[in-house]
Amino acid sequence: MDRTELREQFEHSYMDPVILSYADSNHYLAGGLDVLGNYHLITDKQGKIVTYNSLREAEVELAELGATEATFDMETAYDEMVGSVSDGHCRFKLPLVH
């Protein structure tokens, strides 16, 4: 989803801002989560999903789109590897300061 569309979705509260990561990855994805649980990630003018090299870059992008907080969602396979009952998710609300 391009930045203009995402800004409108945030303004009308149709989507919740979200930052996605995977443990041990050095890239982050940013976008919105709709009421059906579908991710709509930020894309460039060619329609390619934008990746961010740091959590801070993703935070700044969402803040520039009008978000004041985002759900940070990180998945990891480590719990699965050691037989933990955890679902392998680390999820929390992250305040965005621009």
C-alpha cells in the first residue's frame, strides 16, 4: 500500500500501525493491520515492499504518516526448536516519537 493510502487509513482508524520483524533479521517491515488481520505493508512507487534497516527507520516512517503508536510484532523459531509452549511471537505496543 502506498504511503498516501496508508496515511488515510490511519486518519480514519481503519488500520492499526504495525512493524514486523523476524528474530535475527536485520530488516523490518512497516504498514497497517486491518480488522480482518491482514497486513498492508508500505510499498514504493513500483509496488515493491519497502524494507527498513532499523526499527527506528520504521518508527519514523509510521510517525510521518500520522501514527502515534504501533504494534511491534517479532516472530522467532527458537521457542519451537526447544519445545516451548510459546507461539513464537513477541508483540507489544510501541509509542512513536518523531
